[in-house]
Amino acid sequence: ATPTALMVGVGRGGQLGILIKGPDALEASGVIDTVVLDKTGTLTTGEMAVEVVHGHGGHSAESVLERAAAVEHHSEHPIARAVVARASEEGLVVPDAAGVRALPGLGAEGEVAGAIVLVGNPALFRERGVPVPESVERGLEESAAAGRTAVLVGVAGELVGSIEVTDSLKESAAPAVARLKEMGLRTVLLTGDRRAAGETIGAQVGVDEVIAEVLPTDKSAVIERLQSEGRRVAMVGDGINDAAALASANLGLAVVSGTDVAMKSADIILVRRDLNVIPDAIALARRTLRTIK
Ligand code: ADP
Ligand code: MG
């Protein structure tokens, strides 16, 4: 590989909105065979909205939203932003929460008016020993099958309600995945969300495989497993919870809305919102490598 041709490729990438950190990254993009795509914030816009708030066991939807918003106020997660926005739209007076902790891939917890408030998925409630009735569990499965994400709200060890949030696919998601497949690449959706939600979104965008219910800390292990099966893996993420996976991959691509940490762990930064920038980057790398040979 001549350094000059690679440098020309890097320059060409810049014009296309593909910031390639160096010749090595360009070379790696030409030989990958698998593209792993994060769901929230990468295939979807990550601009979530609350669809409906349910109160359970006699609790009002309003009190559920109030307490959830108190805790989520301290979190940066797209779900948290949606919950807080809804509470403010409804003009609710959100109480103060103390000692809020974000629990990556699970939810968040904090203390509101002397009671521990939990906001998150069933795995979090299992971990904290808060029972989730069968009827609620069925409702969660239904909303996941519709592609929505439901978060549970618990107060002082009791489930008090749930909140359904929706996210929308980027318009370019399915066309970009189709192009990657035409290029002979295997496409994989990787998410911390439940299986049914992952499968629904995966079918909509047409990926070859869905890997769901993966904690942020385990995402890089998934990448390493694919590599141990002989795959050369590109990981595309927005950096919220996937910086380690971006770093483990043969090639890490960060979409532009990503956080600084993702930018640091990525080899290529995609500054176009349009996901067609992913096949563009790989095609550019392949062309550059062919020119060199
Ligand atoms: P993804 O892998 O799709 O980017 P994350 O790893 O960020 O998703 O989150 C996985 C799951 O963890 C979410 O679907 C949600 O159930 C739960 N979760 C994470 N953070 C929060 C939060 N702040 N509030 C509620 N639920 C959360
Ligand atoms: Mg994400």
C-alpha cells in the first residue's frame, strides 16, 4: 500500500463527510466483512417520545411520570430526555431527587421524598428484587413487539407504573443496510433493548442478524466473539454506551451525534446524518486499496 494513495483516499473521504483518522483506518475498512450497528441513536434518531404512561396498582399516571422525571432529570439517556420532556409538557412540578445513579443498560435510580425510585427495564427490577406482575410483563412484550420500549417505574420496592417510549428509524437506515448487503457484508443489529424490540427494528431495516439484551459492558465481548469466529468487524455506534465496542472492533465508526468519548474510540467519524455514509466509507476504502494493488 503506497502511503500517497492512502492519503488521497483520506482526503477524498473528508469531502464526502467521512473523517478518517489515518491511513490504517482506511486500510482496515477495505477488508472488513461484517458491520455491527447499534440500534438507539445509530439506526434510530434517538429522539424518543413518550407514547403513554400507565399507572399500576392504583397509582395515577401523573404520579408515575412525576417520580420518573425526578430521577431521569439527572440522566442523559434518550429515554430520560423523553420522560423529562413529557413531564414538562404536562406542566408537572417535578420533585427533587437525591443520589441519582445511572445504571448503564438497565436504567437509573434515586431517592425522591425519602423513597427509592427505580426507572428502567425488567432486568433492573429483577436485580433489585422488585416483583413485576405477569400482566405487566405481557404488556411489555407487546410494546416491544411493536418496536416500542417500555420502562418500568418502582417506588420503595413496589412497581407503580410503566412508560412507553417510541423512537423512529432514520429514513436512510433500510437503504443503507441494503447497500451493505449488496456489497457482500454481513449486517448485525446490536442492542441493549429487549429481544422483541430488536427483532422488530431489525426486520424493518433488513439486517441479517439481531443480538439483543446486551449490557453496555458486554458489547465489546460480542465484537470479540465475532472476531474469534474469523470475522473482520466494523462497529457503528453513537458512543452512548458503545465506546468500548467501537475500540474493540477492527474498525470503529462513530455517527456524528456521538459523544466525545465515541469520537476518541472511533477510527472514522461520519459527519453526515445519512447512514448511506457507511457504505460510502467502505466503498471508498475498497476503491483506494484496489488502486494501490
Ligand atoms: P441501545 O443498546 O439500544 O443503545 P442502551 O444500552 O442505551 O440501548 O439501553 C438499553 C436499555 O436499558 C433500554 O432499552 C432501557 O430499557 C434501559 N435503560 C438504560 N438507561 C435508561 C434510563 N435512563 N431510563 C430508563 N431505561 C434505561
Ligand atoms: Mg446506543
